[in-house]
Amino acid sequence: MKVISTPISDVKILAPQVFTDERGSFHEIFRDDWFIEHVADVRFVQENQSSSKQSTLRGLHYQTAQTQGKLIRVISGEVFDVVVDLRRSSPTFGHCFSTTLSANNKHQLWVPIGFAHGFYVTSESAELVYKCTDYYAPQFECSILWNDPELAIDWPIASDCNPLLSEKDRKGVLFQDAFVFE
């Protein structure tokens, strides 16, 4: 597994070594001791799978308590994945990072505690699997508006397309009004 740095130092892309032959392919997805040594000393307690159709936008989500670090990968399709640094003491506070995750590139994205996360489905459909460092707690979940002008995220959405949003995401708050981590 190769660790790829991003402009936000704690956010990492993990690229597996894929072995292929006439039968197909094999790659390691996760190994606890390697992850602790090379990425982050965390323990995962929950794993989720999300299925979405094209033009679905989920996010930008985070929890104010029972905060979650997430290790995200796409097992089918492709998404434009975004994180926003909500750590006030960070030199990259308020900065966004985006990348494409797909079943083809097999990349994983490590999103540590203190970030909002969201994605937009660019393929016909997509399935994501992600490990979390704490349990989902809906009473602590928040959403920042995906199209917040201060964040100015360059989502790959055609001008004549409206993303499919949940009610919660339609009612997200502006970044300036969002909870931040100290």
C-alpha cells in the first residue's frame, strides 16, 4: 500500500498494490498494524456501506460528539469526494480537499476526526464502504451546505443539473455557522 499526501497533511490517500494475472486481481484493503504505523493510530468500531444513484450528493457531514475518523473506499462506480477541515487550531482550517474515488482506481481516503465529509456520484451509481472510529450518533450529526459560497467547492455538477439531496442536506448550515473543533 502506498500513502499519498494531500494538501491537508492529516488527510491521506491510500493506493493499494494490485496483483493481476489471467485469473483476475488481488489487493489488500486493510491491515491494522500497517495502518497504525503508516497512517493513524486509531481503532475502527463500525463499517458502513452506502449505495447511491448518479447525481446524488451526500454531505457535508460530521458529528459534534462521538466524532468519527473515516476510511472511505468505492467498491462500485465513481464519486467526487470532499473533506473540509473544521479544526480551528489547524493551519488548514476551512480548507477543502477533493479527489476522485472509484472502483477502478481502488484508492481509499483517510479522513481524520475534525473534518466534514461529502461526496457526489459521477457514475450511473456508486457504492461506498467506510470504516469509522466511533459509532454513528444521529443526535450529534450536522451538515454544512454543499454549495456554501465561502467554501466554493468546485463540484463536477453540470449547470443544468440539480443534485439529489436529502432533506437534512438541503437544510445544512453555512460554514460560518458550523460547529468547529478546537
